[in-house]
Amino acid sequence: MQVTHIQSGDTFIVDADTDLLSAGLSANIKIPHSCRSGVCGACRAEVISGQFTERQNNELLNANNTPVLLCQTRACSDLEVSFNTGAALPTRTFIIDAIDWRTPFIAVVHLRTRDGEPFDYQPGQYLAVRWSGQRRKLFSMATPAADGRLELHIRRNSDGEFGNWLFDSARPGYLLGIEGPFGDFQWQSREGQKVLMVATGTGFAPIKALLSEQLARQPGTSIELFWGARQSADVYDLATLRQWADAYPDFRFRVVLSDELVQGEGFLHGNLFDHLPALDDLDIYACGAPAVVTRLRQEQRSGRFFADPFDTAPGSPDVAPALVSASIQLGKGSCAQVALEPGRPLLQELNRLGLPIQQVCGGRLACGSCRVELRGPQPLPAAEIEEQDLLECLPDSTPDSRLACQLVIDSRLEHSTIEL
């Protein structure tokens, strides 16, 4: 079935089992989104024509400028949809600077821009790591913007393709392609307003960014933070909370553990909601499990509510591809590691990483502008006759020259060096 975005005329294909948001993102359509679970409302749209179902009731609906959430909507026929895409953001290349393994399942990852230029955002916003294929992994920044450096908090899940790669294979020096910033989860409270912040798991990341800036800017703000987790090991940044509590008398924190009883200042045991204060007349900032965010929103009768639910929707294949590790030589003395997906043209993978490479003809084997030099420890894929003919016409071609638009990644490129 075909879905047409009426503002741009762009189309993409969707099957009956895939929601419109996932299908659109897989087709590289720019769609605002955050939680992908029907909570945040970022992927609001209207279905202009066609038939569709919504996840909560599975009833066949006939479109008539019908408002929907794309993450909750599945097509039953060709559709016309309307939504605002916003300006397309370029892919920036980041280098993994360091990985701090806080627990066997939680890593704090430090990144920096490859070009040294700033990456501007507001505390509370998130970014998208362009992962294998067209898939994107969403993570909130955990610190205010500073000189092109980022901090991400990443938890390993049993079915998490990116997290498994990070914990099993990644190391400092690897490149990531990043888009953003996205989202409107930002500090919006007036001076003097009492604030309650609630986080679960690594939902602490955007809360930390908001707190870092707000406590430095207005240290007298009355803020109480509740961090819900299963065990004390999941509270991976307790030292920062204690430093803030010592430095700012109007900041207080509580850690609520569901599965472990810990004796100590600030620790509570049981259900998070059994320990929260009265929610009325507070500004509430919440990030973490969608069920927690939804209940908070429902139970607050007055005051203002700001939320960033976590993305819990599956966005990866059941079996992740065995990625190929290679080196990219970006200039004299400048080399970095990359993880490439087999079966995809090298040009697409370089674009995914935000790396600079000329591409005039769009992969039609007409210009030769995407030539690279390829060296490896084992025999590399041979060029087809048409590619060889074009390379012979290019000045300074060598036996190691290949066209990135024609070179399909496979395991023979493992540990090879690609010179741009």
C-alpha cells in the first residue's frame, strides 16, 4: 500500500503490520516523533483519504481529515496524510571519545563532533543516531550544550541492536552519524514555581541536562526529584545527585527502589507512586517508562506537565546484521573506525555517518566523483566491467580505486582501510 504525504508529494510503501511512522522513517521521510508509543503526541497527523485502523481499537476507519498519531495507525488501503515535517536537519559526524561502563547494562557515552564545531540544542532535547540501514536510535542529551561534546546514557536491552553493538564491539574512536536536535521537552517553569521531576531508568538523562542548567542559572529553584529503579545499581549517577543536594539547599532527591531495600539517606522502597507528594499546583517534568508518564499526567489535576516518554516500540530486525568493522582515512594522519552494514552500497553508509564525499550523479555510474581508495588484509570485491571502464577514465586512479556507489559492503572489507 502507498502512503502519500500531501504537503511534499513524497510517497512511501507500508504493509498491513507496520505503523505509518515506522514505515515513513524507514523510507527516510522526516516525521516529528519521540515516544513511538502514543503518549507524547509528536507524530500528530491527519489522514485525508483511505482506510486505516488504530492500535487501541483495531476498528476499520474511513478517513475524512481524521486526526491520528502515526505511530498508532496502520494502513488498510492507499492513504493520503498531512503532517508538518519541519526543516531537514543534516547528519553530523561524531566520534566516540569515551565509554564509562557504570553497570553491566548501563553505559555513559561521551561524544564529540568530528569537525570540532558546536552542536547546539536545549537541555531536555534528544538526537537520533543513524544506525544500520535507515533505522534511527533516539537518545536524550544528558548535559547542556558545550563545545560540540555530548553525553548519552544508554541501557542494554536483550533485543536492542544498537545497545548490543555498543556493549560488545564499540570503543573510543568509532564514528556515529547523528541528526538533531529534536523535541520540545525543555525547562518552561516560571521563577518561584515549585517543580517535581520524575525519572525512571535512563530517563534520568534529559532530567540531568535540565537540572544541570537550571541549578546553575537559578540555584534557589525549589526542585524535588524522584528517580524510580528496580535496584540500587540502576541508579548510576548517585554521586551527581548528592553533589547537587550539598550545593543547593532547595534541591532534594529521593530514590525509589521496587526490588531492593537499601538503608540510606534518600532511599525509599516500594511503588514509586506511593511516595510521590501531592501533584496539584506543581510543574511536573517526567521522563522514562510510558506507563509512568501516562499515570502522572492522569493524576495531576492542576499545574503544568512536561514529558518525554521513552521510545519502546520495536524498530530493529529480530536478528541484527553482523556489522563490518573498517577504518576510514579522512586525511593525512586522521583515521577513525566505522561499523558498516553488509549488503548496502558504501556510499549510503558514508552518508549515514555524515562523512564528506562527492556524489554528483546519484549512484548512476556516470561521474566517478565518489571514488575511494580501498586497501585490506584479504582480497577485496572486484569491480564490474562498467565500473572498471569509468575508473580507467579518471585521472590518478589506482588498482585500489573503487566507486563508493558501486561497492557493496561484505565481510571481505573487515579490517580494511577506506581513504576518502
